[in-house]
Amino acid sequence: MTLQSKLAYLAGFFDGEGSFSICRTRSTVRTMADGSTKKYIVYKLDVSLTNTNREVLDWIASNFGGAVYTSKQESRKSTYLPRYSWRCNNNEERERFILGVLPYLKVKKPMAEIALEFIRMYKQEGEFEKRQELREKLQALNHSYRLRSESVETIRETPEKGDDIVRTA
């Protein structure tokens, strides 16, 4: 199998099973030089694939780097197959992965371009607003941006009690 065919296969697999996300977390407390403490916000790009077939994820890790992890099963039904996740562990791996699959991606190409932009500006100081902007763009493409949701009121019929009104936000 040529490198191009491997990358094309990986891109197709990633289009269906992969994800790009930019997480925002509050970091642990940092002690400053004057003895005071400060919490700060950290943005981190996550590039991952989740699947129930460990073999294919191990193949990806052996050919393209990253690592395979077993997902927690506590909240899943016992009849479900175990889930595994492949993740790129650092920005160098993430950039190499994105550049390799970018020409072959169909569905996730715009997300990959945002992820690549995030990686390339990550080392620059004072780019806090830009990191948040890229995060929001990626969330919108992933249809997970919370501010886009609107309240919905639904009426459903129940045999015993008549109509129920269900409100969701």
C-alpha cells in the first residue's frame, strides 16, 4: 500500500469517525513570582478517532503516530462493544496528520483547515481572542455551538392524561 493510498484511506475513515475540537479549560493554579496564585484559561486542540475496532486504530497509530486508548465503559450497556480512541498527542503529530489527510478529506476539510490554523498560531503570545474565535468556528461547523440552540416547545399526546407540553432549551 502506497503512502498516498494509506492517507486517502485514513481521510475517508476520519471523515466518518473522526473529530476535531478545541477545548477550553481552566488550568491548575500557577504560583507567581510574588507568591500569589493565578488560574488561567488554556485552549487545546483534540484530534481523535473513536471506533469499536481496535485493530484499525492500532494500524493508524503504527503508520501515523498517536496512541490508542480504551474508553470508559461504565455508562454503556453491557451488550455494546468496547470503544477505542486514537489521538494525536502533540501539535507536531497533529500538524503532520492534518497535512497528510487534508487533500483527501471531504466532510471534515473545513474543520481541518481551522485546526491547522489553530496549531500554527498556538505558539504566538497574546492570541487569546483568536483562539476563542477559532474554537467558535469549529463548534459551529460541528453543530455543537450552544448559543445557536433555541428553546423549543413540543406538545405530545399521552393516552392516560391527554396532552403533555415538553419544553427544552
